[in-house]
Amino acid sequence: MRRREALRVVANEAVGAYVLLRVERGRIDPGVPGQFFMLEAPGRPLPRPMSLCQAPPGELAFLLEAVGPGTRALCAVEPGDELYVFGPLGNGYRLDIDRPLLVGGGIGVAPFPYLSQQLGGPPALLGFRSGRHAEAAALVPNAEVVVEPTLVTEPLAGLGGYDVLACGPEPMLEAVRELAPRAQLAWEAPMACGYGACFGCSVEIEGVLQRLCVAGPVLEAA
Ligand code: FES
């Protein structure tokens, strides 16, 4: 069940170009991989949606990239600070699959450590824009890593028969959908509430406007 709690920050660790933020778990349910949580930095009322990266005993960990004022504030919190966390929210990945292959790009690898743990360490294909960003691949077991200009869809094109679970930027997801029409894709959208109230995350799916925080963020490619 989703809930909102102030959780104490345990650690703020650099992982290449990203930050792994570890917080006490409190009574928050880690949920299903691919679900997300709204994180509120101290003094910043607008929360940011983040998928869970790791769920070690007693903790929740989120992988963050500082790309704007909200994420910069989250990346700057220090051990001992308190952070409001609300979740789990939305729909995660379906795990009843035979041959999982994780396909991720950039900060889109964020849900994969937890997903990989739940699926028993399946193979992963990860793409990054630089070697420094690619350091995040160390969090994902059994990962093959490519760095731009090589795109993750290049090795993917040579593979068949996998149940693809993908997360990354929209152009990557569109390309993955072409190659793996049955893939499960985790999409991103700006989100203000996270539970269907603000319509800020509306996207057009098959001609119908849907709230991604309720219908997704994980959607079947088909
Ligand atoms: Fe408010 Fe989806 S984030 S409706």
C-alpha cells in the first residue's frame, strides 16, 4: 500500500555521473520494480518521480541525475537530512516472463538493480553517453555496456527470443519497440502528483489521452 513518510537519508554516494541516494525504509513498501516514488527535497514542495533502484534490508535507494533545480536539490541532500517519500505508485514490470533481457539507456538504468535482483540476474544491455555515466553499469549484474556513438539498439538487433524490459529516453524506447514488439517499456513524463489527480503526466496512447502515472509508467509495447 502506498504511503507518504519522512525518511532519514543514510548516504549520498557518487556513482560516476549519478548519485545513489540511500534512505531508511521506514514503513514504505518497496513495491514492484518499475513502480515509482515521489521524492521531496527539503524546502522544495514540488516532488520528483523516481523509480526504486535498490531495496536492501531496511533501506530504499534511488539513482539520481542532477538535470534541473529539483533533481539538483535531491542530489545535494546529506546523511541525516529528512526526505518525504510517497509511494509505491503506478504500474511496474510484469515479472512472469521466461527469458528476460533488460535494455536501458542513461538514467533509465535506475530501476534495473532492483529488477535484476527480482528476476535472478538476467542479462542486460546498457547504453550511456560517456564512460563516466557508464560507471552506473556496475550496479547491474550481467550487463553488456555500450557508449555513444554506439547505441544500445545495435547489439539488441542481433538478439532474438528475449522478453525485453526497457527503460530509457523516448527515442530509445521507440527504437526498442520496433525491434521487440512485445517489450515492456517504462516511459517518463513530468509528474506533479503521481496518483492521477493533476493530469500533468497525460500522454496520448493509441489516440487516447492517458495519465502515465496511473496507466504506466511501464506499458506493453504492443
Ligand atoms: Fe498527476 Fe499523473 S502526475 S495525474
